[in-house]
Amino acid sequence: MAINYKALLGVAGVHANENDRAQRFGTLFSYLVLLALLGVVVQLILDYSEVHFNGIWLSLAVWWIFFAEFVVSLSLVDQKVRYIRHNWLNLVIIFLAFPWMEWGGDWAVIFRALRLILFVRVLVTVIEDVVAILRRNSFGRVLAAAVVFVVISAAIFSAIEDKPFTSGLWYALVTITTVGYGDVVPLTDNGRFYGAFLIIFGVVLFSLLTANISAFLVGAEQKKMESEILKYVQLTEQRMAEQSKRHEQMLESMLKEIDDRLIVLEKKIHEKQTETLQNHLKSIEQHLKDRSR
């Protein structure tokens, strides 16, 4: 089973299995948290600079974003204990970075700086995406081969043109990526011939790299669409099952009502037959009495 590093570090956010409303608000707050983290960086820079800046309002805004994210998400999720367990660091930083502290104190600056730990959430997400890209279609091997090829190409170019290795590395990078700044160019025929080879090979190699990244992005969107379709199918099946259950209950109710009516009808028929028979017997009895007289 894969380790959930976000949950382990306490910055997991809203779980993927939570309800749609909680996930929507979780996504919204993730963007707000990014803005808040940008505000934290700005505040730290201004705290250690000579610029006079009253950062009370910025600290309040940042703290309220973190606080609102935790409280709103906690109120919306179904598994509240799991949310607290997977976001414990967020809760700790909310208490440590409480805005109504001594603004001029060194400890206040330190505690506010602790909010930068929430960058871990963004960092872990980026690392997960990078690992997913590297695992897709042996992209890691392709990338490693590209790095080795760039280094070897830089060494060959440096030897041909009698230039420093750093210049060769820069030339190989801008040539393979088809950027071509023109600040480092081959001056010999052999260097130009090798440069032409790098340009042709660079188109192929760079296309492989960008194709893998594009495939990952398209695949992520496709997985999202498949997940939404699966949820819709599951919801439709649930509704159909509920509707079928209601129909069964209605049918059972109708059959029970018919049975009850049949029982009542049979009872009435039996009573009518009994009454008719009794009347007939009385008539016979009366007839016999009349004859005996």
C-alpha cells in the first residue's frame, strides 16, 4: 500500500473520498492558501528589510484564510476525525501563528515563519506529479538518457571548438531544446556539422519529453472525467435501485390490498350463501309443516 506522505506530514487537505461539496471547497481553499503563502513570503521579506510596513492586516488575512480553511472543511467533511488526523500540522500552525501576538517581538516573526511549512503541501503535490510523469512510459529513463546525451554533447562540442565545458553545456542545452540564443556558436566546419546533428536529434528528443508531459496532463484530465462518469453511473444505479425498491413496495401494497379485498369478498359470498341456504331450509321446513297439517 502506498504511503500518503501528505497525511503523514499533516497537510493532506480534503480526502478524495469525501463528498463533492467538501472537495469543491477544498479546491477553492487550496488556491486561497497559495495566495496566503505568497503573503507570508512578502511579510517575511518586509520584516527583515528596512522598509517600514505595518503587516497586521496581512497577518490577519493570512491567519483567517488558514483558520477558515480548517473550520469550513472540517464542517463539510463526513470523516471529521480523519480530516483532523491528516491535517494536524495545519491546526498546529494556526495556533502557533495566532495573529494577536506581540508584533514587534522576535518570537512573533518566528511563529509567523512557521506558516511556510505549509509549502510542504504544494511541494508534495509537485513531487507526486513529477514521480507520476517519470513512471509513465519509462519517462525517467528517457530523461536520464537526455541528461547523459546533453553532457556528452557538451564535452564533444568543447573538444571540437576548444571552448570551456560550461560553454559547451550551454550550447548543447539551447540547441537540443531548439531555443538557439546565438551567444555560443560553432566556428569550425566540424562544429557546425555536429551542431546540425544536435538540432535534428534535439527535435526528436525534445518532442519525446514534451509528449510524455502532455500525455500525463491529458491522462490526468481523462482520469478526472472517468471518475466523474463513474460517480454519475454509481448515482444512477443507486437511484434505479431506490426506484425499483419503491416499485416493489407499491406492488406488494397493491397485492396485499387485492388479497384483503378477496378475503372480504369471499367472506361476503360465504355469508350470502349461508343466508340463502338457511332461507331455503326454512322454506322447506315450513312446507313440510303445512303438508303435515
